[in-house]
Amino acid sequence: MGIYLKKELKNGAVIAVWDISESEKELLEIISKDEEDREEELEEISLYKSEQHRREKLAVIALVQSLFEEPVHIGHHENGSPYIENDSTHISITHTDKFAAVIIHPTEDVGIDVESVKRDFTAVEKRALNDEERDDLIEKDDDPEKMEERNTQLAIYWCAKEALYKRMGRHNVDFSEDMEVEHFNVREEGEIDVVFKYPKSEHIVDEDGEEQNEEEEFTMQYEVFENHVLVWMVG
């Protein structure tokens, strides 16, 4: 199907989502149209045993390329975060078996994550949420609509923390202790505030002996579509 969604934000960022409906062969044909030498990228993708995983990676290349007039190449830093090898644009990437999504900005750090609301979030609830966040969850119910809303809520929590993790580009981040999502109500789209708590070793003590730089607050946007949640942030 190709590009499912494209947004040009007022802050200068661009978000795009690709519906991964093509076969592996079709995606390779789409990528080859720019006649760019992608031997290294394609060789790396070919090592994945799962065809689905290869399709997701190929869809990312096709999607990223659709946002640039000239051919670009995706590399990865030591921490795994992506960058564009031949362009200074900031980028963040995410994908499921259904959708691939990217966000780019000329100068600002970015983060993005997409997830299906149909996945099992049991581990997320236990390990990625703190006590206050778990208390905010919609109570479990026999009503399918209530449970779907609860799963959407969990997906927003998870995507927000994943997007922030990508934006910060740090190792050894504890999702339950180092990141906190403020209370929000589940809607089709909206804003959420998220706090990142820096390790004590990085706190700055001012002349009055008060610790500074303990935490930083960010505002994110989210959208729910096709049983998926997409969360993104800029800056």
C-alpha cells in the first residue's frame, strides 16, 4: 500500500507511516527504483531469518527514502539508534508487522514508537510501569470495550516510554524508575507529559547546595488508528 499517513508538523518535523502490505520482492523493487547502491544495507537485511522482519526493514528504507529528494542511507550508532549517514537530519524509526513509521527534523532530537493494541502487555504492566502508573490503569473488566480501552492505555504508556528512550539515546534506562508518564485520558489523539529522571551521578549542585538537573519534562503527541498507537516527540 505504501504511505498510509504523512504529517508535516508546525515545529518543522515530518511524520510518515507506511502500511506494510507489499511482499519482500515488491519492496525490493520499490527500493531499487532510485538506482542507488544499497548493497551494504540490503546485505545486512538479508541476514534476518524471518521474512516478516526483512519486510519491516525494507519498508523502513522505502519510507525514509520517500521523505528525501536525494538518496539517503541509514546507519546506526553504538547504542542502536539510527542516523542518516549522508544527511544531518535527525531521525527516529519504529515498526510492527503492520506499520513502519519515522519522524525527522532538521535540527531537533526526535523519538517515535508504534505498537499494536492487540499485543499482550502483561510484562509491560509489571516491569515498565511504576506503582502510580499502574494505579492509573483502567480496572480489568469482562466488558470487551473496557479491556480494549485498557490495552490502548497500556500501549500509550509503552510507546511513550519507548519514544523517550529513543530520544534520550542512553544505555541502562529503567523504564519504571527513570521515566514517568503523567496521568492522561485515552482518546483517539492527544498530548501526554513524560518525565525523564537523570541518574544521581549527573545531578548538578548549585551554589546553595541544591541539586539541579534531576529531571526533565517532555510533551508528546499520540494518535490511535487501525488498532495501533503512535507516539512521537520533538526536542
